[in-house]
Amino acid sequence: MKALSALVSCALVATSQAHSIFQKVSVDGVEHGLLFGVRTPDGSYQNYPITSLEDPDFACNTGIVHKDNNVIDIPAGSKVGAWWGHVLGGPQWEVDTDNPIAPSHKGPVTVYLAKVDDAAAAEPTGLDWFKVGQEGLNTTTGKWGVDTVIENEGWWYFTMPACLAPGNYLMRVELLALHSAYAAGGAQFYMECAQINVVGDGTNVGENFVPFPGAYEDVNDPSILINIYDNTGTPNNALKPYVVLGPEPLTC
Ligand SMILES: *[C@@H]1O[C@H](CO)[C@@H](O)[C@H](O)[C@H]1NC(C)=O
């Protein structure tokens, strides 16, 4: 009986992957449509993570199918929302407790930009990325960026830096799930890119640039290879500080 139930639960795990995908943008509370200006995969692997730090598609994900020519205007200083769902459209089933992402998948959320000439046409490789937003772990409450995504029914918000120079950028939103990160290669990186046009009269063109792939280099980095469970099994990193990967976000 024990063996049977183990088998059954394995089968369940195999068919219901608790993954997530970024697929919608809002600007100052105004929502754009699903996939408007956001590049995503489709099909059975649409919501799969990347686990190799050297994956050539680490910038904007692999197997991109949905890519329109819309470029989303975003005023510098505005409140930007990135919407995550379990699958394209949100829930996978009528009652989907893994939407927008399984609550077990704790970890940080980050946003990077790369300046491009034409966001609708830009290739995602070989760009210089800088960070504009992040939420890691609150060591008082044990709340992760992922918890905010779940609390806001898929939305994660940041402020587009007010000093940012106008023009086209790719906006890369990344969610890092650390529930299995206690084993090397167990960290799950989820990311998609939106095509944006920053509007304003700022002059800041970014700082502390990093490449993707390449920004995260070391599989043994304590922010990648990490056991986030305390001695009661609570995924709060024992309320010890968690260092979010990558450079500090741009501040104006
Ligand atoms: C952590 O959470 C507490 C309680 O919600 C909040 O007062 C505090 O500002 C948070 N700390 C950070 C660094 O966000």
C-alpha cells in the first residue's frame, strides 16, 4: 500500500508541474492584454524554468512562439506591473492552487532592462542588462518576492526609475524558485521579456551592466545553491538574509 501511494504521488508530480510564466504588463494600473508586447513560449514546455546558468537563452527564455510588434509605452516614474500565471492565461484547471505559481516555489523576483534601438525587433542576446527592481526575502516576516506575486494574484510591481533615459528597452522579468535549490542545478529560473518604450526626459542610461547568460556564473553561489528551509521545514531561510543575485537596482 505504501509503495502504491508513493507511485501514485510520483505520477501526480510528473503530470502537474508547478511552473509559471510572465505574460502581461500594466502601467499605472492600466492593463495591457495578455501577451501584448511580451515574448513567450507556448506548448507543453511554455512555463518551464531554465536551470543551466549557461543556457544561451537565459536572457529572454527559449522556444519563443508569441512575439508581436507592440512596444509598450512606460513613463519613467510610473508603477509597472508584471503578471505571472501558472500557464498562458493563468490557471491550468478550474481550481488551480498552483496559479500564479505553487506556494512552495519561494524565491526572489527581479527586473532588468537593456537599451535597444527597436524593442519589437531586438535580438535578446549580447545585450547589456541593468537591474531596475527586485524583491528578495524579508527577514522579519519570511516573505519572499514569490509570496507577493501570489498575494497580488499574479502581479508584481516596481517603479520605473524616474531618471531613466527615454527610448526602447527589453524588460526582462525573472522569478527564481528555490524550493529545490539545496541540490546543485535545482534552482529554477523563470523569465520572459517585454518590449517597452520609456517616455520621459531623464538622462540615466543604466549602470552596473551584466550579460545574460553570464550575470550568474557560479552554480555554488550561496544565492543559487541554498537550503531555504529552517529546522521546522519552513521555507524562510531561517530568517537569515538572502542576497538577491545580480547588481543592485538602479536608484535615481
Ligand atoms: C518587512 O516586513 C515588515 C512587516 O510587513 C515591514 O514593516 C518591513 O518594512 C519589511 N522590510 C523590508 C526590508 O521590506
